[in-house]
Amino acid sequence: MRWTIKAKPKQEDITALAQALKVEDIVAELLLQRGISTYEKAKTFFRPQLSDLHDPFLMKDMDIAVERIEKAIANNENILVFGDYDVDGTTSVALVSSYLLSYYPNVATYIPDRYAEGYGVSYMGIDFAEDNDFTLIITLDCGVKAIDKVAYAKEKGIDFIICDHHRPGKELPKAVAVLDAKRDDCNYPYDELCGCGVGFKLIQALAVNNNQTIDDLIPYLDLVATAIGADIVPITGENRVLAYYGLKVINSKPRTGFQAIIAQTKKQKLTITDVVFVIAPRINAAGRMKHGQHAVNLLTETNIAQAEKFANEIEKYNLDRKNLDKEITKQALQQIIDNGEEEKFTSVVYKDSWHKGVIGIVASRLTETYYRPTLVFTKSGEKLAASARSVKGFDVYNALEASSEFIEQFGGHKYAAGLTLLESQYDAFKTKFEEVVSKTINPNLLTPEISVDSRIEFADVTLKLMRIIRQFEPFGPGNMTPVFMAENLIDSGYAKGVGADESHLKCCISQNLSTTNGTKINAIGFGLGNKLTTVKKDSFSAVFSIDENDWQGNISLQLKIRDIK
């Protein structure tokens, strides 16, 4: 692992903020690193308020979107709420459809089939709308590049309102309204909303005309918080407010579908990490293994018995997904070894029988193992389809663009993308992609990086500091869990490997400094069992986050070690 220590803010800035907030220097340093430099900004950060949310009508086309929906309701039109099959898409569809259905009955939902229709707006979906007399389609988490499809729908007398958060192309679809803060001509103050966040802004605008306040919309925030966590958007600005209140809803009064999922997980209080690794994979499993509509059905169900039935089905899909991705990952790793490709700059693997719904997860697993840009291909109809994943700091989208002579279609962003190509082009593409990456990647990026917020001494690692850090939650991009580095550490003699295969490290450590007063702190290092000899031999350095250990109601400090040298 590469340890990269962030630049320390100026001491005078640290001192000024520490005095203004009456906190220790280390807390002021962490806040300054997150762009929080004043008392007012700190107040907003620590005490998010729903009143901090922006006026939805600041978003380009919002007034037109609201007007068209109200016209549809006045004319008794049928409205189809259309979204992608992943977590952001299905939560968005559940959000907007359930809000509209709370006061207007002629609303239905549509999630495209991952295999028959692929990502985004589909001709099949538009034909479905025509056959069932829908005259307005509201898309969520997709549509901003669906120029031909929106034109096709227009010929059939079907209007589109697009709610998206992806970067538009040079031309926008000829929809009635395009709600996307990433539009060049949109001056909305925050452009990092996820698809469900844009959907929330739409219902926030509709609520104004329904004489509702923001408090009336709080029950919908469990969906928004889930999408924010799953879509890995920055947890800053509006996203922080929405995630903060959404987690409160999840932990106090979640919708029936979430109650059914949470009951299966046996979790007491969920953090954003639990949302990402416990709730989101289950919602995603429906679209991966069967159909995304199953997730929408669960998230909009109000009868607990029926919700439990849906949740049981989705739990089975998730179990199938886990078994499949484990088996395919094993096969893919073996393929890399058999082909003698362990030392290459890229991992590109293919088998025609691999399940299309899990190749993205497999790509992530391979990236964890070999830490290099990765593509996992499978057969999809007459073509090959792939999921791409990258390493921190390397733009895989640009690398695909440079290899596009062999690609039929591709899309995505810096760290994750998807593509299709003809089977006859696979070998040529694989060679070209390796060539492009080998020439453009900084070799340092092929070693995983741990970003360290600050050096710290054990004397400053206290329960008080841990309690303040807990108030930094919810964590995520733009506000990651603070990571510290400490040097001259020594084991108290109790270090041991733990877990079934002793792959984890458990120890009690102190710092060999006169200032620490012999402070000893328990520590756990998941996956660091191989560092046992390093810890036992002599003094060492470690990077860690500060955690708590709750044993029979007694709360004590615990370090969660990320790496040891």
C-alpha cells in the first residue's frame, strides 16, 4: 500500500478555527481538509437542516416539468415512471411513482430488462407506453442521451420529462423538460445529486403547488439516502443533508419494504456503510438476477406480509448472485494465471457463459486482487458485453476512447464503464487496451493508495475525539472516515491472528513516546493476519481509523488498522 499524507493546513488557520469552535487542533485540521473554514460552515456541517436544501425551481426546466405533470393530471393522462434497473434507478422510480400515486391514480412504473433492453430508455419501453395509452414518460437516472428514442416517442404523441444526473452530450433530447444539473446552461447550485436526488427535487417542486412543506416529504428520504450511498456520489452539500435525514428515517420509521429487508439482516442501527453493503446489494440483486421491477414492487409495497414475501424472493436472488460472482471470480482469476497475464498492466477476461448481471462485481473483485484497469466480458446476443473498472487516479473511459476503433458502443465515467464489441474484435481490442494503458498509466497507480488525513499521537486518541468524529457522519466521497498515522508503535505482547483462518490481526498497542503516558489501545486489522510477525518483532507504524468497541454495554476505544509498516 502507498501511504499518502494530506497536506497540513496552515497552522494559523487551524488555531483560528479551533478557537472559534472550542475544539482540539486535530478536529480543526480535519474540518479544514473538508473545506470547512468558518463557524457558520461548521454549524451547517455538524447540524444539517432541511432548510439548507436549494429551491428546486433553480434547476433549469423545473417549472416546465411541473407544468406538464399538472397538465397531465388535469387532462386525466396516463403517466409512466421509467428508470434504470440499478439501485439509483429503482429507488427513483419508487420515489416519484409513490409520490404521484398519493394524489393521482393513473401512474404506472417501468424498469427495462437488463438483458432484453439494456441500459436506459428503450424502444420496447416506448412501444409499451404506446400500447397502454401513456402520453407522458418521466425518466429517472437515464435519458439525457436518448435523442433518437425521445424523437421516436414524439412521433407517437408521447412526451418525455427527463430526470438525470449523467453528463449530457453535445445535444439534448427534444424532451418537454430535461432536469440535469450537469447541463451547461443550468445554474443549479449543486450538481452532484444522484438520479434519485433529481427525482426528489421534482417532487419537492410538485409539493410547493400541493401546499406541502419539506416536512411532508421526509418519509421519502429513506429512498434518497439509499441511492446516494449506492451510487457513490459525494456526501457533501445537499447530498449530506438528504443522506443525514434519510438515515434517520431508515433507523426510525422506514417504509415497509425497508422494514422487511432490515428484519432479514438483523441490524439494529444502520450507517451509510450498511446501506451500501447490506441494503443496496439486495435491491440490486433483483435487476441482476431477475428483473428490476421486483425491487420497485418491494420498495412501494405497504402491506408488511406482502413486503416480507418480496424481500424473501430478493434475498434468494442475492444469495444466487453471491454464489455466481464467487464462482465466476474464481474462474476469471484462473484464466489470468493460465494465460500468464499476472504481470500485465490490465486484466481482460472473457467467457461466453458468464452471467451478464454479475460481471461488474467480478471486475471489481479482480481489481481488488491485481489492482489494475479491468474488463470482464461475456456473450450478449450476437456481441460481447463487458464491464470495466479502474484504479484510483486512472481514467478508464479515456482508455476505452483511445481503443474505440474495435468497440461497437461504450459509455460510463472515469472509474466504471460498459461496452459492447464484435467477438471477432476481442483479441485486437485486448491488445490495444493493454497498449494504451501501459503507455498512459503512472506505475504508482498500480499500487493501492491509503489517503491519510493526519499524523497523530496516542495521547490525542481519546473517547472525546471519537465522539466528535462520529458527528462527521454520514461518511462517503468528499467526507471519508478520517484516517490517521502513528509511528513508534509497540505491541503489548498479546498480538495474535484471529478468525477461522487467522487472517485478521488483533493486538493491544502503545506508543514509544514520552508524551503518551503509556496509553494502550486495542486494535483490529481485518485481512492483516500476515503482519503478525512485523507487529511482534519491533516498533512499527500504522494507519488506522478510530472506532468504538461495544462489549456488553461498555464502550471503549478501538483502532481499525488499515495497514502496517
